Amino acid sequence: MNLKIFAVFLLFLSCSFTLFGQDKYADVLIDSYYSGANPAFNNFYGSDGSGGIVLVNPEVCLGNNPWFVSLPKESYITVGFVDNLIFNAPNQDDIFIQEKGSASELADIYISSDFGMTFTFFGKINGGVTNAIDLEDIGYTGLVNAIKMVGLDNNGFAPGFDVARIYGITGANCSANAEFDLPDVCQDSTLDITGISPGIWSANILQDSQIVTLDTGTFILMHVVEDKFSICPNDTAMVPIHITPCDCQGTPYGKFEVDNCDKCIESYGLNI
Ligand SMILES: [Ca+2]
Ligand SMILES: [Ca+2]
């Protein structure tokens, strides 16, 4: 991987603090190469299983969807994980690489802990037999954030190794998630933030774990959650919170107001 790719990684990493929730599936396509080993197609092809084989963007293997992309001989893709990491959990498989079909389609698997700048060869797998791999097989101790798959043949209905979903298996997937949506908070109220989500919160509008909301506007809180697996890093998110004016019922921008008898009633005039 070159510096340009690394810069893209950093961009996605920074986005992950604000845009993405934690997700076990592969998130980004770092690199790809179509060898042309299947002369019927001039670029990547695949299917969602509902019809024939069509040209596809190799990014169809990201996330959780029914599509797969085929890797005819010498074609490859490298996928990255930006909001999760995978580690060698004891006594279990760690990475799931779903290969569609049972036609003994083969691939070489490489793993990376530096987002594809360097790789460690895991081994050759037969997609018709193996979908889950155990990092213990090579004694790998790093945190995996990229996987490269290289097709080795042109077997099967869709020639080549057919890559569908790729993810960290439960127990081997770092799962701390600092992403959080906070409700709007009324001006001049207080809110105990630790009661909403565990972890460490910090912001200049926090006093003893309580949001003190004298002003309206949008404020940013830093939220740090410790992962339950000690090998995994903590997760950090910058969480926005909106402080709004509220009516006498505590509804942001609500229509109720206090009348002359100190009762909170619906107002048919302008919002207060
Ligand atoms: Ca992910
Ligand atoms: Ca393992």
C-alpha cells in the first residue's frame, strides 16, 4: 500500500469517529486487480444469486449483502476494516470469508495489521470447504485490519473464488463502540451522561458527569469506551449533543407555555 492509500485510510478512520457505527463486516476496498483470466468478462463480475453473472463493482463484498465478486486466477482484492479489528481469539476461528458455491475454488489469503502496507501469508483455502479461518494456524498475534484474497483458478459456475461477506467472528472481533446518538436536551436542565452510556465522557459543558445546559446550540462530547477484550483498543467517538429551548412540558421547541394561572397549556401562538 502506498501513502495515498494510507491517507485514504486515515480519512476513513477519522470518518469512523463520527459517521459509522461499529460493524463486524469489511468496510472499505483498499486495492483490487482483475487479471482477465476469464475472457468472457473484461472486469470484475459476480452475482446476487437471483440471476446470472454480471459485471460488478468489487466493493459488493463489503458489508452484509447477498452479492459476491469472483476472483478468476491471479485477480485479487484487499479489503479493510476501519471501525473494527479482528484478533486471534483462543480456541475458535477468527475470520469468516464467505465463498459462494462448492466447486473447490481456491484462493491465497494474506492478512495485514497495517491496512495493507505489509502482509502475512495465511495460506491457501478451498472455498468449497473452508469459510472460517483460525489465526492460530499461523500463530498470528497482531490485530487484523486488512485481508487480501488472490484467486488461484477459474473453477465454478462463476469462474474463480467467489467472495461474499467477510467479517470478524464473534469473540474475535473487537467490539467497543463509542458511537452514540444523544437525545436533544433542554436548555437550563441537567443530564447525567454516565447513566446513558458507560465509558469516559469529557466536554467543557460537563460538570461531575452532568451536562449543564445554560446555552443553546450544538456541543461536542468525547466518548471513550473500553473494549471487553484486553487485546483490543478502546473506541473513541466525538458525539454531538443539541441543547434546545423547550416548552413548559420539556419538549424541544414545543408549543406549551405557562398561562397566568401558572398552568402549562398549549399555545396556539408562536412557538416559545
Ligand atoms: Ca466494519
Ligand atoms: Ca483463533
